[in-house]
Amino acid sequence: MRRDKAFYEQVLGTKLAKLPDSALEMWGFPSEMWKPGCSGTLVKMPGVPSGDSTLVYFHSEDCAIGEARFAKAGGKVFRPKVSIAQYGFISLGVDTEGNRFRMHSLK
């Protein structure tokens, strides 16, 4: 958990908050209830990630910036920045525990 938490904090340039009163270790991504977007958490549970679970997209001003942080944070680039036409750009990464995720930007 320590390694994966540090990875997302470095790549996203944010701090995760420990969620209290849970039987599981959980760290929440920042969010505001009445603003667009969705919240999420890192959850420590028994088992090994499959890499084929839900694919989460994180917003970025320019996904190439986040992509450049993947390896520095202990992850890797699975697919470099690519255009998705009028919808912007994406980069596909793999975190320190083998989970895939995407960065999305309009530039």
C-alpha cells in the first residue's frame, strides 16, 4: 500500500487521505461532493491484481506530463500518449502493483 499510495501521489501531484473507521486499509483520492468527477480509493485486500479489472481514467492538463512521472514513481508506461480524435489524448500506465490506469487530457 505504501508503494502504490506514493506512486499515485507522485504521478497525480496530490495527497491521498486515510479513511477512518474501516476494517480495511483505505486511502481516498481528493474530491468535492458537489463538483464534477468521481472519487475513488486505494484499498488493501488479499489477492493479486489481475491487470484486467476496471480501467480508471485520471484527468490531467497534459497526459504527457503524468506519463513522464510513471517510471519515476515506480510504474511504467503501457502505451504512450496517443490521440483519440476530438476527445483529446490518453496515456496508459501500470502502477507499482500491476494495475492499469489511463491519464486523459484535451491537449
